[in-house]
Amino acid sequence: MSWTHKIILVFVLSFILHTVTNASPHADPQRNRHRHRPAAGVVEPEVIPSTTTIVQGGRGAGGGSGGNSEPTAVPDTGTGTGKRGLAYNSSSPPLDVFSDTKITWVHDWYSLRLDAPSGFEFVPTLWGDQPPHSDNWAQNAAGHEYLMSFNEPDIISQADMTVGDAVAAYSRLMFPLRSNNVKIGAPSVSSGSGNNERGIPMGTAWLGQFLNQCNDPNTCVADFVSGHWYGCPTGACTVQADVDSFTGYVSDLVATAAGRDVWIPEFQRFGDVAGQMEFLERVMPALDGNDAVKRYAYFMVVDGILTTNGRVSSLGKAFAG
């Protein structure tokens, strides 16, 4: 084999290896929880320690987008009314360790409750508008007081939806479930700004357009809004800078909500534990004292963040109380 052919072969093999090892973990939330992109064109910071694999979906559930078997639902008897909740998935250790804390509700980016104490209220999520997420959605959502919709439609690697497409899907999949006893939430947007790679607005700009279009009491209504926030990459910002960024984002959400309740089911500051604890100690009193903010959850229950060796970590104690 000539050197030219060898070089070509090496290039082809390298390309195949790169494609396999770097396949986006974001395409299907059943595989890995995303690394959040705070704005278009910004490199996504690492959220989870490299030794941890975050798998979205039921314990033991299949990871592909096809042939996905859903986990068995756990009866939900939780009636908590507090604000603090837990974001978790199948990689999370048992949540029983949070039973004697201020945690009252949980969500798992999924329509079925994964392993969690029945005393915690579970809030189902319709992650996207396509199978397997839409499969059995109405059945799985039945009996729950609150329902969340489309995960970060303003990010291409997440639900990836235009405002118009989201309004149509929301009207079809979410609105029919709304009643006096069931409140439905607008799609959970990122804290991004500007437009994404597809030219779609991000963050509260996307949310504002959605609420403007989803305003027909007979076909499309959002009872509450939902937003996610992540600090700048590890070591790049001071605690004060992240506090200012987060509180500013919360204010934007409240303003955009225009009187609707505000949920923040996913937020996190990057950096060392001391910095994260200081961040929480400074922002949680504001969240608890803000009547517009009804629920919030720090990202997430996994060893290295809210737990250590399956037990509540010092950071977890700071958050859960």
C-alpha cells in the first residue's frame, strides 16, 4: 500500500472514530443530560464531572430514540407546597436522603416518575413534541397538578423548536390536559441571548414571542413560565457576577411572565463548592422571598454536586436545608 493510500486510510479511520466518540449526547435526553449553552456561539461549560455519566430516562431504560421502553410509574402521594425541588434522573442516587429537608417536589425531564420517595410531588415533563417523548404523554400526565413542557426549545441540541412550531405542538399536546385542577407550563427556555445557529431567538425573547402567540383561552394558555440558568464557565466569573447574572435573569423571567407564576427547575453556578455554596446562600433568600417565583431546583442530584457517595453533600445541604 502506497504512502498516499496509507494517509487516506488513516484520515478516514480518524474521521470515523471522531464521529463515534463525539456524537452529540444532546440529541436524545434519554442518553445524557445536556451541557447548557448560555448564549449562541458560546462553548458549553462542563456541568458533570468527567467520571460521571448522566443518563436521561428510567433506571434501566433504553437509551436510543427508537424502541424506548418507559419505566414503571411510581405512585405519587406528595402534596408539598414548598419552592425547593430536585432535578434528577436514572444516574442519581436514591432521593430518600433528602426526605428530612425542605425539598417538596421533583422532576426528571421525563413523563414518568423514576425512583423517588412518594412523599415528594412529581412534576412530569413533555421534553419534546416527537416520539418517544410524546408517546403515552396524556396517560402519563394524568393525575398530576402541574405539567412542564418542551425542554429548551431555543437550543438546537435540546427540543429545538421555532416559536410557531412550539405553539402548535403545545396546543395539541399540552392544552387539552389543562383544567381547574391541572396547570400547564410554557416551554422551559435557556438563559441565552441573541439568536441561535438557526436564527431563532433565545431565552426570554423566545418565551415572550411564545406567550404572545399562545394567548387564545380556547386553544393555548400557559399558567406558568419556566426558565433555566447556568453561570459562566468554571473560574471565569466571580460569585458576585453570577449572582447579578442570575438575579437579572429571574427579573427578566418575572417581567416576561406578565403576572404568571415563575419556575426555575434548572440552575447552577460552576466552580468550586465554596463558590457554589456562597452563590446559593445569596440567591435563595431572594427566591424564597419573591412571590412570583413558585418553584426552583438546583442542577442536580448526582455525586459531585448535590450528593457525595449517595449521601447529601455539603452543597446539597446548603440547597435542601
